[in-house]
Amino acid sequence: MNILSLFVCIPALMLLGLWLAKNLHQVRGVMVAGASCLLALSIWLTIYFIQQRAAGNTDVMLLAASTPWFKPLNIAYSVGVDGISVVMLLLSSIIVFTGTFASWQLKPMTKEYFLWFTLLSTGVYGFFICTDMFTMFMFYEVALIPMYLLIGVWGSGNKEYAAMKLTLMLMGGSALLILGILGIYYYSGATTMNVNEIAAMHNIPVETQKVFFPFIFIGFGVLGALFPFHTWSPDGHASAPTAVSMLHAGVLMKLGGYGCFRVAMYLLPDAANELAWIFLILTTISVVYGAFSACVQTDLKYINAYSSVSHCGLVLFALLMMTKTSCTGAILQMLSHGLMTALFFALIGMIYGRTHTRDIRYLDGLMKIMPFLAVGYVVAGLANLGLPGFSGFIAEMTIFVGSFENSDTFHRVATIIACTSIVVTAVYILRVVGKILYGEVKNKHYLELTDATWDERVAVICLIACVAGLGLFPLWASNVISDAVGPILANII
């Protein structure tokens, strides 16, 4: 068995273990054991990948393997990883591990909750290891469907509406995706659905590419919060339970950017070059609109949700700039934002669990009551606004420097407009931090609240360490990503 299949087999064993678990202690034991194994596996894979590249292994995909699955349509279970998928697997395992501890006290129906949470993570892992378009789509759907129940049952606020809206909009994107995938397969004349093999053929007519490129890009872009298809995101994030918000914003939205780059732009390069300007306008709107929308929100989750619209828009924006530096920055931004937003949602959930409100108008003086959580929130805020030394700075600087490498007026004006989001981000982050953490405690009931428990501290410390570690030592990630971006861009430009 290919070692990459462990990313699917371990969650499958976790599902079996959860089903057989008799009490809460066993449920937690299964989750911690499984999440720890996946984290260890992803760390080993990252080290192995770096060693292979250092040894001169120039294969496009490492650990590649393929097993026929449905021969009439040439569908195969094909797996393989490059630098992009390696860092995405690492991000996913970190979020699943920390999300487990963030959900430690969740009740009721803890067992059922973790079953659906694990199924969701199975789809994410499967998507990142697969190189067959149909198999990728299958895991993509596995990652989306559990969201309906996780939000609808364990969510808060207007959860039924949010779950329905999210599911219907993402299913609409999936409908576009399947049309685009079938179009690529039939018009390429390929005898395989393997992404790399279809890209090597490069024989889809330009006019046909222009027809199917919007299907694929919009289909994945819906999940990546592409304007104006982003409206599901704030409602979904705000209503989801803590760990689901962490996984959804931290990892699931990255499937959108990954798919746009790996499938839409890689397989339909001529259309990508001709139609990029249209989507570049939409992504520029996403970046600025998301930042300004966050400024006027009063709910902590909505603030972070609109911030995610802005930051994920920046990912698509950088990919469409189509320079090696900007695309490397886009993947770094996916990694950085995944860690930062997971930290934010974890802290928001912990604060809400104590105060029973997310409205910043009723929160104040939390630094005196729960200093650990408050300091964690300050760190998350500073990372989000791009303070040097944290992951957000290196990712955004790489994006803007790479985007400005385009010498034409259109691309440079778009870059300047997108840069304004940095200032707006600082405004809403500092506003929230000043409002909820400092000053006098007006609600005297808050004085009875406690600070973070041990399980919450594990999640917060791990995420802060990752955000700071990537910011202080970004070169390993940048090199791994850049090595994978090169072959894809060579096929596009």
C-alpha cells in the first residue's frame, strides 16, 4: 500500500474506533491517537519531501501510484504529492489536531460530532493526495456534505439557515465542477483523468478551454469565497461550532484556491491567460470588500469570517497574477491564513463559551479576567494584520512583490488597490482588540469567569507556535512551495 493512502486509512480507522467507543473517555482517546498519528505522518512526509529535493529528485510528483478503479471512464485511484500538497497536508493535520482539543468539552452527542468531524477531515486529506480529477471531486464532496449536519446540529445562532445556505451554494459550485471536469476529459481526448497526464498533452482547443474554464474556476472559487459567490461564508462560519469553523476556514476554503490552480489554470492554460483579467477584478473586489465589511461587524465570528473572505480573495488574486513569486505567496498565504484563522476561531469559541456572547459591544476588560486567552487573541490579531515575525507578513509581502512584477498598468493598479486591505485590516483588528480586551470590566458577572483550561491551552499554544515559526523561519516552506509552483506555471505561461 502506498504510504499516502494512510491519510485516508487512518481517518477510516478513527471512524471505526469512534463507532465502537462506549464512553466519552474512549471517544477522546480515539481522536487524540488518530490526530496525533496524522500529524506525525504529515511531519515525516514534509521532512522526506525536503530530503528528496535536496538529494536531487526532480520528479514532479513524489510517492506517485495509480490503481484502476472504474475502467470504462478511465477513473483511477491516483495519488502523489508535490510541495503544494505537502504543506496543505501539514496544515490539515495541525488543524485537526488542535481542533480535537478545542472540542474537548463539547456536548451533547460528542461521539456523533467527532464521527462527522473525522469524515470531513477524511475528504480534505483525500483531496490533497489525489491526482485523478474524478477521485479529487469525490473527496471534495465528502469534505462538503458533513458541514450541513455539523452546523445544523451543533452550531449556534441561525444555524439551520446557515447550514442550508452553505450546502446549497457549495453544491451549486459542485455542479459546475462536474461539468467542467467532464468537459476537460472528453475534449482532451485523454485516456486518463490524471491531472498531470492531461496537462502534458496540452491539446484542448482554445475556444473549448474558454468555455470550461469559468465552470472550473467558479466551481472551486465558490469555496474560495470568490466575489459575488462568497455570501455563504460569513453565515456558515458564524454558526459553526468552534473546531468546525477552524477546519472550515483554516483548511476547507483552501480547497478552492488549490483546485483553481491545480485544475482550472493548470489544465486550461490558454483560457487562464485570456480570461484572468475578469476574475482578477472579482478577486480584487473580494480582498477590499471583505476587509471593509469586517470593519462594520459587531459579532466576533462575523469579523473573522469577512476577514477570511478578504484573505482567501488574496490567494486567488495572487494566483491570477501568474508570476512565480506571487503564486508562491498565494500558497504561503493559504498556509498562513489557515493557521491564523484557526487560532482566531479557537479563541473566539473559548471566549464565547465563558461569556455566552460574541458581540463586541458587550465585551470588555477580558485581559484582566482571562489573560491567557486575551494574549492569544492579541497574537492572532498581530499576525492577521501582518506584523513582521509572524506568518501573515511573509505571505502578504511575497504576494504583493510578486504581483508588482507585472509591468502593465492594469496589474499594478489592481495590486495597489489590494494593498489597501492591509490598512483596513489593521483598523478592524486594533478596534476589536482595544474594545474587548482593555478597559474596565463593566459586566461584574465576568469577574467570576475562569481562564483557559489545559486542553484549550494545548490548542492555542500549538497554533501560536506554528504562526510564529512560519513567520521566523519561512524559507523551508517557500522553497518547498516554489519548487512545485514552477512546473505548473511553466504549463500556464
